Amino acid sequence: MADLDPDLWLDACRSAARAAAAELAKLTTRSERERSMGRGEGGDETVAVDQAAEGAVVAALERVHGRGNSFTLISEELGTRHFGESDVRVVVDPVDGSANAKRGIPFYSLSIAVASGPRFGDVEIGYVKDFSSGEEWTAVRGDGAQLNGEPLTETPRHEIELLSLEATRTHLVAEYIPAFLTVADRLRIMGSCALSLCHFAAGRVDAVCSLRPIRSVDIAAGQLLALEQGLAVQLIDGEPLGSAPLDLSHRSRVVATAAADTCDHLARTLRRVVPTDRVHG
């Protein structure tokens, strides 16, 4: 496995975030932001906000490569691109919550995870930038999680009051809601899984679950913040979290709670629901 320099990579993440924010600021109207640019390698529609942010992020990472650092980029829209030969993976969602971004709803983010190898268990650095609030969420494996450079001090409640749902469609919410009646008192549907995991790590919500299988780019950074807080995160479709690949083909629903037993219970609850629509999208 590769040795990573946290200072180098966090500086790169911050440069990427500044560049992406500058490009997004140029898209001032909804019609500009939501203009379709085709389909990304992840399979979803790429809109102008996605392409603008990704271009800025890739340019920032190219400068890192130009200083002698090799890595493989895995990005929501671009797919996989090799910058030299290395075990290092840089997993990017340039705009997590693009449906919010294109409509001007202030809850969308840049998510970057840097890993020493090809699996979730290799993620060493997590970076999430809230483009609207300006909050910067970071984690370095073994050194804890931070918000704006300060350690997170709050944690979620073991008894779930606020459950944040992500990767939702209206029919999925309708099908899953009965299962949640005995699990959580209140629900939130925010629209950026990366940010929801960060808010969970800080105790702003007590649990997170996705109702559709999602890709590594959505959660690779946020899950590290939660794990560094000693919280429980599970993938419930396929491989366990630590051995799941950091690529664009593997998808799983994810659950995150304060404790392992609660996480197991929520995972079992999700598995019992068989949605009528199995299409990923």
C-alpha cells in the first residue's frame, strides 16, 4: 500500500474546492446549471454543474500529478483515469447533490476520498466541502474527524430521533416508510449523501440510510468521518464495507448509526423491504 501525505492531499482538496466553487459561481441561472451534458461514466445524467465542478477538480489534481504524485482518479462523471502508476485512489464526486445544486437549494458538496489501495478499508483521507455553507469536513485515518479544522465533539444519539434518508424516489419512500415507524421519530431528506454522513458524524442527525444502492463516490469520504468518530457504517448489499471496491460499478445501500447493534437492526429492517422498482438511477 502507498504512503500518503495528509497535508499534501488536504491542500489539494482545498485547491480543488476553491476552483470548483469559482466555476459554479459562473452558472447563475437554473437553465445554465441544469443544462444536460450527456451521461457520465457512473450512468447518471451529467448536467452543467457536474461538468464545471469536475473540470476544476481534475485540473487541480493534474497539478498534484505534475509535482510527482501518481494516482488513479475515480470520478462520478469522468470515470477512471490513471495519472501514472500507483496504488493510490482518489475518489471524487464533484457535486454530490446536483439536483439541489441545479435548482439553487443550498445543500450540495464536493466529496473527495484518498485511499492507499482499491477498497473502502484503504481510505485514509476524507474531504467534503459544503458549497453553500462553506463548511469543510475532513478526516484522516487515526487522527479523527474535523469541521473547519476543529475536532468534532458531538455524536449521534443511540436512540434514533432524526433519521436522514438519501438516494430517494417518491415510491421508495412510500414503500419503506412503514418499516421506519418503529425505528425513528422524525425523518429528514436532504439530498447529498456525503453531507448527510458528515452531519451524522457531528451528531446533527442520529442515523443515515440510503433507499437505493449508491456508488463509492457518494460515500467514500463521509464514511471515514463517521468511522473516525467511532460510529457504525454498513453496506447492506454485497460485500462488507471494508472490502468493497472503490469503483463505479459496485453499488449498495448504506446504513449508519451510533452503535453496531442499532446499525444491524436498521440494516435488517431495510433488507425486509423489497421495492417494486429495482432499477438503479
